[in-house]
Amino acid sequence: MSQDLSVLNLVILKKAEKDLPGLTDTEKPRMKGPTRASKIRKLFNLTKDDDVRKYVNTYRRKFTNT
């Protein structure tokens, strides 16, 4: 580690007893999910008779001009 670093990427492996404000106390939905029908069925435990289109991720990002 040096002072030249501007960004540090970390991965949380274990949740602590207390929540970290803004990091582990909120849930963010995934922006992208599986696109293949078989992978969507596996993720949501669906049968082949269920309609997969109801479970497709439809999150949209909103951009603002600054």
C-alpha cells in the first residue's frame, strides 16, 4: 500500500456483529440477472410450466444530466 493509490477494491467475506452504515445495512438489487430461461428457473426454483417472463430482471438505470 502506498499513497499513490486512489482506489482500493475489497470484498467482504464475513458479516460482523454490527452493520456498516451504507454498506451492509442496505440491500441493492442486481442490475443484471440471468438471461437464459433455464438459469432463471434454477435461480427462482421454477418448474417448466411456470412463466419465466414474470421473473426477468427489469431494473433500469436513470441518468441525470449534470
